[in-house]
Amino acid sequence: MPSPSRSALMRHFDLVGQLQPAYHQPQHAPYPDAIDHAKYRALLRSSHDVGGEPDVPIEWEEKEEEQWEANTFATCECLAWRGVWSAEERRRRQNVDVGETQYLALPYYGRWLLSAARIIVDKQYVTLTELVNKIDEVKSRYEQKSAR
Amino acid sequence: MSKNQHDRAHHAKKASGVGDPQCFRGEAGQAKFKNGDKVRIRDLPDIFYTRCQVYTRGAVGRITKVVYESPAAEDEAWDNTDHPEWFYSVVFRQHELWPDYPASYKNDTLETEFSERWLEQA
């Protein structure tokens, strides 16, 4: 495949910027002739590859690591030690497979946790039915506790 | 691929006591490029997953180090370690990457890593 012209690449970044939620453009349920090659590329890109895309500054705040974040990290490392995923498969799932909206809108460890739940279902360590029932059980136990 | 057909611990077994990427040493064959080579970043399709930043595509840089052998991210992201490749550290002038980069900082550079598939002789 030939190398792209650099100016085509800069146009790509402009287009991708318009697809982000902050610069929304009408795009739901397009007819096939509404998708040209440039738009197809912009839509198919990996959501984590944001270098070069226009965006607003993100405010940085100092914060302590929370317990659920440490627990999530440990859980994901255990999944790696047991051969359920490699670091690269984890990154693919939490940075790209989650999709554009979740990648941008969920907290960092929120994406780790969601991907950990997803992989144990995808690889059939638990069924989605078991996971849903467990979440429901824990939720009602928690609600009873906090009601007291 | 279901877990019954795949040894999910294969990577851990291979790297145990050796380390990663050391466990892939000697598996990528002859390196195609060497230190100092000028290379252009190829524009392979980047559907599903890659770690080759889009902003580097088509840009020309210089190899500063042949770093190690490892499966490319595109393979390892699906737990495939069958075809390790050489990885290279490549340095670019910032102005090569960003047309609007201020001329007063013309000596600024950016260095990043690529697996061999992304490079062609420039």
C-alpha cells in the first residue's frame, strides 16, 4: 500500500474531530452512498489513537488512588497470570473494543473493569446469565445494607 | 476460539524465567533495517487494532536503534505469538509530523517504536 500524502492525513484529523461528540454532525443510519473512503477510514480508526485530533484541553486534578481502582488492577493482573489475556489483548479491549463513546466517557479504571468482565464472558469462564445474576444479587445485598 | 482449543498459558510458560521480549530472541530472522537508515512509515489498513500512530503515516524518520524481537501488537492483541518481528526506534523532526509546528523550535524531535511491517526504505 502506498504512503499517504501528509495533507490527506491532516484532512483525516479534521474529519475525525468532527465525529467526536463535542463536534457532532448528523450521521445516524447513513445510506451507503453517504460513506466515501475518507469517512470510512475516519469511522474505522482505533479509538485510542487520538494523537493529532483536535480537542479541548483536559483539566488535570491530583487524586488519591481509590480502593476499587487498586482492586481492579489486581484482578486484571491475575487474569494475565492465569493466561486469560496478555497486556496487549487487555489494551485492545479496554482502549479500542469499548468503542469511541465509552473510550472517551468512562474513567480510566472503569474501562479496565468493564473489559475484565467482558473477557470472562467472551472466553466462557462465566456465562452472561451468571454475571447478570451475580450483579443483581450483589446489588440487592448492597441496597439492603444501605437501607439500615 | 474457545478456551478448550487454545493453551492460554502458552505465553506465560514461554516467558517464565526468561522475560518478555527476551523469550522471542532469535525468532524474527534477519533485521531488514539498521541504525541510521531513513524510513517512511507505511499506511497499512488500521482496522480493529494497531499501535502505529496514525500521525506518523507517510512521514520520514531515521532509525536510532534496532530494539528487540516481539510479536507485533496487531497479532499479540489476539494472543498470537507465532511471527515475531524486529522492532525499531525511529526519530522524526516535529516539523515533519506537524505542518504548523513553530519554526523557532525546528530542532525538536519525537522518537517512537515501530514493528518492521510498518517501515519502508525512504
